[in-house]
Amino acid sequence: MNRRDHGRSLLQQWDAAKPANFYDDDRYLRAALARRVGAERLARFAPALRQAGADAAGPVSRAAAVLDRPEHLPRIEAWSPLGERTANVLSHPAHHEVGRLVWRSGVLSVLGEPGNVAVHAALTYLFGMNGEVPHLCSIACTAGLVKAIQRAGGDLMRREWLPRLLDPDYDRRWHGAQFVTEVQGGSDVGANACVARPVADRDGVWRLSGEKWFCSNVGADLYAVSARPEGAPDGTAGVALFVVPRRLEDGRPNGVFIRRLKDKLGTRTLPTAEVDFQDALAWPLGRPEDGFKLLMGVIINTSRLAVAIGACAMMRRAWVEAWHYARVREAFGRRLVEFPAVRHQLAEMRALGAAGLASTLFVAALEDRLTLAGVHPEDDPLFRTAVTVNKYVCSVDAGLVVHHAIEILGGNGTIEDFSPLPRFYREVPVQESWEGPHNTLMAQVLRDGLRSKMHDALLAATQDVLLGVPGPAPAPVRDRALGALEDVRGGFAALLRSDAETAGLHVRALVGRMARLNQAALLLDDAARAGATEGLGWLGAAAELVLDRWAATGYEPARDPGYGALIGRVLAG
């Protein structure tokens, strides 16, 4: 065999080595899920998870690549053949083929029963290993709308709309979207100018008029829309939340008109549009005066969790692509995985991906526990803090991990039809901006800290995890983590005593360390509780790497003679 044929055979080996089932291939997902939802609940949903893993690795993966081609992107049909104004979004047939596989998994129908957010998260994660898919946004928005209707919806919503939102049959189901951003402000919801007026002869029905500037999943059946009732006060206190059907019962547009689709950097298979509402019929979600709280506490928090899930999924897929490539690809007479610099990148990728999955399932399971206990999750300081900082740290890490993977694949990593990595690289910064860019999240953590020291809840929960880690083996790492925790706690106390300018400059670094400590603690605990046959011996090393590199202060890998061995342990198993 000549060199050229040998090189191509190695690429064929790489392609053949990739998993046929994302669920079966991910030992840590299965172990972490079992610990957070319980073995009995996991056994109940394992068949659906396994089928989703096979679908995601096979037909969905192939279709995602097809759908991302420029000629297959969604488009708007503004007018019917008879000259009637429409609100149609036209998609490639593969869009619907993927949708049928995604919906049949139960990714949304599981939310009809309380306590299944972690299962929903795991199903979303499996499909999210293909990026936007293009249904990830639809899943997130529909989940948020389901929870909001379960919490505050009227009779019509509960009786007629909720069952269709939960239907696992793609061809019957309805799906949701959320339109908040206006041209004068994105995260500044208090600047909303879209107006709502009650319909005089229809009790409980309103009409909405105005413009929404960034409307993703615009082809949805139901929109959750923020608007200001006439006469309501300025700012967020005057923002109400409404549900707007895209079409009237006779099929005509409900005063909803799509101007154009946005030409986005990434998530291009997801139709994102500018939309005009012209006296659209709308139904309030809860009391108008509670609109902003319901929007942020239920819908936006659901989407923040979804962003983290998607980020973790892309990190996992990037690791899979790069790991199998590095094991077979040769350069200068050696396999890539034998080069220390490549091993270093692979270890970072594996550790950060596992850390993100640990903290994201922690947030999802926390929401389940609170809901089953009759507590609104957004009223819990731990949940409010954790869902915010987790969205930040996971979406930041996804960019680093995907970039590492592209670098390991070299020029091949930049080719659109060679791997999903270029698509992920374009999608990551778009997802980072959803549901509050990082500076907005930092401002929220600061406000919560100044008002009621909410960050203390996450620090206390992390401390509890560390103190509960069983066995003597993790003791040195646990002690370092506890020391770093006290340092972060002191840092927050000093930050909150400082002036606003100083606090704004330094809050991100502290939030990052707080999030890392939580991730390291969860990994350390999972490592200590893993059985010898689970193949998770590397988890403890991953916890140590996350702690030393990104949470502790003063650590310099170059001065640590055991750093190379630590990298080796992260990659073992």
C-alpha cells in the first residue's frame, strides 16, 4: 500500500470508529443520569434514550449535514399562488424526517409528568450532538411554553393547546416559540414597545400590535410574546406575557407577518425572522402584572438550561470526532495522540465536556426536586444562581472545545462536509447570545448578590457535595477545593463591598471560579461513587484538572512534575 492509500485508509478507520449510538457510547451520561434521576426512573426511560442515541448518531447526523447546505436552508413563502398574504416557512423534506425521529423519542411528552426535566435534558443532549439539528430551539421553546402553561395557563391553553404541545407525533403536534427582543433592546426587556389592547367583546382576549426583531423558530404554531398593555407602567413592571397562535382557526394568518429571515452566522437551519404583529389575537399567560416574572423565571430559565445542554452536546461530539481522529491519524511517523500537545488538548476537551454535563444535569435534577416538592424553581436561590452561571460557563467552554477539535483535525477540521465541527464553530457564538449574553448574566449575578447574596446558595451546595464525597482517596483534591471555595467566598464578599465600576470589572472571573468549583465537586463525587466496572476511572483526574486549571489560584502546570501524568489519567479508559 502506498502512502496515499495508507493515509486514506486511516481516515476510513476514523470514520468507522465513530459510535453508532451516542447513548451507549457515553458511559458518563448513563452513570450521571442514574445518580441524578434514580435507577428506577432511568430504567423506565432507557429504551427511549437508547433509541434516541441510535437515531442521533445515524439518520439525524446524516440529515443535519444535508440541511446545513446553503441550498437547503429554510425560506419564506410570503404570498400564496392566489395572491394571499401568508406566514409560511418552507423547509427541506429532511427537516420533517428529523422532526419525526426527535418527537417520537418523547423529548417533550415526558414533560407532561412532573419530575422529568433531567430525562428531557438527556434526550435533548443526544440529539444536540448534531448541533441545532434543526429542532433544538423548537424543543427548548416548546418546553418553556409547556411549563408556563402548566403554571399559569387558562382553560383554553390547558384543554386544547397543552395536549398538542406534548404530543409525540410530529405530524400532529404543535410547537412553540418565544418572541421578546425588539429593535431597541434585546436583553433590556423593560424597553419593549409592543402594545396589547383588550378586545371589548371577548373576555380574556387581547390584540397585539408591534414589531419583534429576533424571532427564532418562526414557523411555530404558538408564540409566547412579551407586550405592554395600554396604560401599563414603563420598565419591566409593565411587561405582560401572551400566547399568540400563528394562525386563526380557519387557517388564515393571525395578524402575524414575517418580514424576512435573518442571515445568521450559525444555527442557519433554524428560521429566525423579523415579525410584525398587526392586531394579532392573543391570550394572557397568567396575570399581566406577573408577565415579566413568568417570562424570566420559567421561559428564559428553561432556555438557559437548553443552551447549556446544547453546548455540552457539541463538546461531547467534538471530543468524539477529535479523539478517534487522533488515535489513527499519523504525522511525522507518530499517531497524533502520541504528541504531548495534542494529548493536552484532548484532556482539556474531555474534562470540560464532562464538567459541563455534570453541572447541567445537576441543574435539571434540582428543578425536578423543587417541582416535586411544590416549589417554583425560580424562587429558589440555588436554582436561580446555578441555571444562570451554568449557561455562561458551558457556552464559553463549547467554543474552546470545538476550536481544539478543529485544530486537532487540522485542515480537515475546517471542511464543511468532513465533520460537523465547522457547523458547531458557527453555532456556538449564536447560542452564547441566546437568553442573555454573558455580560447580562454577570449583571444578574451581581444584582442578586447585592440584594440577597444568592451566590451563597451555590457555594454552600458545592461545599455540601465536597464534604459528602466518600472514601479517603479524593481527600487531597477535596481539601484543595474547599480552600479555593473559601477564597471565592471571600472574593464575593469583597466584590459586593466595592463600587459598581470595580464590581462590574471583576465579577466574571469570580463567577467562573464558582462555577468551576461546583463542576469539580460534582465530578469528584461521581468519581468516588462510580463502580469499578463502569469505566469511569478518569473522572477523578478530570475533576482535579478542572479544579487546578480553572478554579484554584496560583497553580502553574509547568511547575507541577505530575501534570503529564494527570493528563494521562484524564485520557485513560
